[in-house]
Amino acid sequence: MMSEITDVTWTRGPSLPHPIKGQAQGVVGGEILYAGGFAFDAEGYERPAATLTKQKVDPLMRPRQRRYSSEAWLYDPASACFTRLPDAPVGAFWPVGTASGDDFFMLGGTIRKPENARLGWQPGEKIDLTSPRIFRLRREDGWEWTELPPMRNGRFLPGVAVVDNVLYVIGGQAQFGADAYSGDRPGPYINAAEALDLAHPEDGWRDVAPLPGMGRDNAAVTVAGGKIYLFGGFYDHLYHDPKTMGLFCGDAYCFDPHTRRWEQLPDLPFGLESGSAVTLRDRYILLAGGINGGEKVVHPFTGDRAGRPRANYDVILFVTIAGSYRTLPTRLPPGPVDPFDAAYPDTDPSSSAHGYWLTRGSAIGDTVYLLGGEVTDFAYSNCSDAMWIGNPS
């Protein structure tokens, strides 16, 4: 009989090759593979003195930003070593990722040609902010990237999962040809879902029942017991109107691919955006990182709405067979305190919330790995090279 999980303790793992946030990530053959994202080139870089002003740090930091990274890396937990894989055919900002068997998938987000990734938008360059493109990295004799049929809707920060060799993409932002408000707000939040049979990708994408509730991006998504679980997310009433921006979701849903129906789960203990969801023992779902939405949850909701949005250091365990949540005793270690920008301004809807925003989680056996994320560290463009390793008890 499997023992219950009562807590998860965290230790610092090896540093990532580069500080990074918002990368596509999945598990292939018992190893963690990630690609794309917003990276920072720290090679030969010395941390600026805390006595400097932001105005003096900025020209030191900015040339090292890799907003549209195309790098791919493989981490082997047995050796605690990273291996550089072939670069992706494109640079990708805020892509999402998953894996199935020996295949890794990177899709969505803002896509650029690698040769333009360090430049402003070039004359004649397609401004692909909510890209429909999807790329597969397959391990056979070696590693090789190929492009699969594009999604029907280009998406920004959707949920993604694979069940029975079918790739599902849920929600996100979609541009629909309109001008973007900003790089992080390219278009309306949607709840549309679509699927691709990975055994027959030439057949293209098909519609799936849309997610109930409001459209959203940056939900925490995982698979347990052959079903897709989705928790929380983020949305604006109108993505182009600052007065309506910065709202969090506290609801949760489960999709059964066999019945093709969604079911609503109990509400989260608090609104959560950009949390990472990983599955343990095919019955437990661990939610870590992201932002606690506090008072910025305005939809019908039974959880806690107290306080301003803030970094989430609580670790939540959802038990699928019971449909219940537990907040575990041990919290995530706190993020860094930035001497140049200790708190984000009030005009930022997330306030000082960037503890582990867009960290990416993976589980191998009973061990949880959280890689990178956005932290308050201006000198490194708010990118983290931290790996936190969680062991349940």
C-alpha cells in the first residue's frame, strides 16, 4: 500500500547553465529537457555592486538578455550534469512544453528567427507574438528538431498536456490579428482547446470541448490517472485596458479524454497564477511557485482572498481520489531580495509578487524539480539559475 505524502522538503540542486525563466520543459527518458524561454548570459559576468543605481546597472545587464532563447538543455539527475542539445529552429519567448516517450514538444509563445533574437523587430519580419507553431525534438540515433502542423489558434502561455499520445492545448492568449497591448499582453484570453493525434499529425488539429469558466493563461496543468488537471490562471477583463488588468483564477477543472467532458473541481485554497503542477504516484498533484492572487480574485470563489497579490511560497498537495487540497508544512525557500528593486511598483498588477514566477516543474519518480523562474534580481534581468529539488515524506 502506498504511503501518504505528508510533506516535501527542498534542497538546492546544481545551478542551471544560464539563469532562465519561462522555458518549455518536459521529461524524456528519466531526464529533464528544456528549451527556449527568456535567458540571461552570465558567462564572465560579475554581479554589480549593490551600491550602484539601477541606471548604472541597466547598461551592464541589458546586453546579456536573451529574450528569445533557442538553446536546449538536458539534465541527468543521476550524474547531476547538463548536456547542450541542438538549438531549436527558432527563438521562443514564453513557450510551453511537454514530452511523450522520447519526444519533446515546444509550442506557442512569441517566435523569432534566431538571427533576429537579440535585435529589435526588423523590417519585413513577421511579428509572431501568439505563435501557432509547434516543434518536436526527437531522440533516435541523435537529437533532431522537426516542425509539426500548426495549431488552429496561435497561443501565448496556454496549458499543454499529452494523454494516450494525443497532445492537448488549452486556453492562453490569442491575437486574432489585433495589435498587442504589450509583449506580455498580446491578445484576448481564451478558453478554446484543441488536440493533435501525435501518431497521425498529418491529420491536423481538432476541436476539443472548451475549458469552462473564463479564458485564461498561465494555468498549472498536469496529467494524473489519464485525465488532465488544470488549476488557476490569470486574465484581464480587457487585455488592452489597464483599468481591467491583473485578475487571478482560483477555480480548477479536470478533463477526461475518454468522455470528452470537463468536471469542476473544488476551488483552490487561494487564487494561483503561474504555479507549477507535477504528478506523483499518479494520484497526487503538487502545486508550487507562482503568485498568490489575494484580493485580485473577483469571480465566484470559496478560497482565501486576503491581501495583495504576492509570491507564493506555499506548497499545495491535491489528492485526486479525494478531490481535496492540503497545504504542506514546509514552504519553498524564499526568493532573493534584490538590492536594486526590492519591491515592484504599485503600477505592476503583481506588485512585489515575483518569487518564482514562470518556474517550470518536473517529476522523476518521487522527486520534484523546479527549474529557473522570474525572481526579483534586476542585475540578472530577474532570471534565476536555481534548481530546487523536492523530496516527499
